[in-house]
Amino acid sequence: MAKSVPVTTANEESMRTAETLSQALPFMHKYAGETFVIKYGGHAMGDESLAETFARDVALLKQVGINPIVVHGGGPQISEMLSRLNVKASFVDGLRVTDRQTVEIVEMVLSGSINKQIAAAINRVGGKAIGISGKDADLMKAKKLHRTQRDPDSNIERILDLGFVGEPDIVNARVLDTFLKSDVIPVIAPVASGRNGETYNINADTMAGAIAAATRARRLLLLTDVPGVIGADKKLLTSLTAKEVKELIADGTISGGMIPKVTTCLEAVESGVAAAVILDGRVPHAILLEIFTDAGVGTLIERS
């Protein structure tokens, strides 16, 4: 005997899901085969629910034909480990001074626990991820980061010694090509070797930008703890050109910790990345909302 089933809330939710998938289809076609470099960090990494959502979203990108490359940070976890080991941390202009003892701990935390946790999370939800660092297969060679600071009294610049803090020098894109041609998702810790074998700690945003440039990525996505670039009217700026970004830095609208993030985006788009996006990693499915909807959820930065 035939049964009738009333329309329920569950049915309505299923219809909304189907409609969402249908609307996402043009974007799936548009970005099929493209590379998306995702910098993952901030509070989203520490939230178990958001971490699982992130893993599912990354696995989904690979499933629909997009090639995600994940580069992760781990500042809070490093600070926690240093505290547990009674190693005093110091910062200069927001950069962690990294001596030989500290860089060993940094590598242990980044390339060890964090890197493998992220890869394992993606694998649990059906993806195939592998955790590596810039050291593996000589993916990246780094050089010592040099910074100067001007004395406000004498106006003389002095060189700051940050220890084993580095910046990207050479990226071996062929290593990443191997992953992009397979079903494997690379999860990369921001640690790399120098030309003499020394270990360098690299800012995750900077490393993600260099990898995006080397792979000619369609998008560089920087997941942060803010919605994006906020204008003078306190509203989100959803789209900016490189020229507009420089003007906003000059007039002080973009300041503080946002400056290095937009600088990374500028360097990426000026090196061949189609566009870079700063978005809030605390928003569930932020990556999918940015990629598969017309509006997006962050600040898109393009060359022109």
C-alpha cells in the first residue's frame, strides 16, 4: 500500500542543499583543474568543530576537481610548547626571535603534531592528504630574513638579528606538480632548509604566497581571524586592486597586522597569481562560500 509522507523540515533542508549544489555547479566547472593555495591558521585551528569543517571542505575541493594546497601556521601552539618547556620567547616587530633551541621546538610543533593532525583530519573525512614541510624533497630553500629598525633618537638604522627566521628563496614547483597530478592533498608546514642545511622558521602567510606564485595558483586564500580588509567606514571592502591597496596603506586605513597580509597578497598577484583573498576562517565553510558563491565572504585582491 502506498504511503504518503508530509513535507517536513528535513525535506526542506534537503531541497536547500540540492539548490545550493546546483548553484555551485558553474563555479565547479570554472575552477576545475585550478590550484588553490590555502593558508590555514588562527583560532579556526584550535576549534575542533571548525577544524573538521575545514578538513571536509578541503577534501570536497579535491573531489570536484580543484587542487588544494594547504599551508598552515601554529603560533599559539608554539608559544604553548615553549611555555611548557620553560623557554622564554621574545618578539621584534611581531616576529618571533628564533635561536637554535627555539627553532628545534618550532620544527617539532609545526612539522610534527600540527602538520600530522591536519593531514589526519582530511584523511578521516575521505580525502588523501600527506603532511610535509619545506624540507621534504627540497620543496623550498630559505634564506635568513633581514630586518632593520630605525632608532627614533639618532635616526640610524640598525640590523635586527632574528636568529633562524627565514623567508622563501627558491620553491621547487615540480615537487608540488607531482601532488597536483594525483589525488593527494599536500599539507605543508612552514619550515625550510637554508643553503647550508640550517633550519628556518618561515611566516606561514609568506610561505603560502611563495607557493601560490610558484604554482601560478588561481587563488591564494589567507584564512584569518578578521572578516577581511575593513574600510574607513568600518565596512568590509569586498574587492580591491593592487593600486587601491597601496593607497589604503598610505592613508592609514590598512594598518597594523593587516599590512603584512595584504603585502603577501600583493606580492602573489604581482607574481602571477590570479587573485588573493583575505577571509575569516572562523566562519563555517568560509572556503566554500568564497569559491562557490557570487558574493564571496572576504576581501578579493587583484592586480588591476
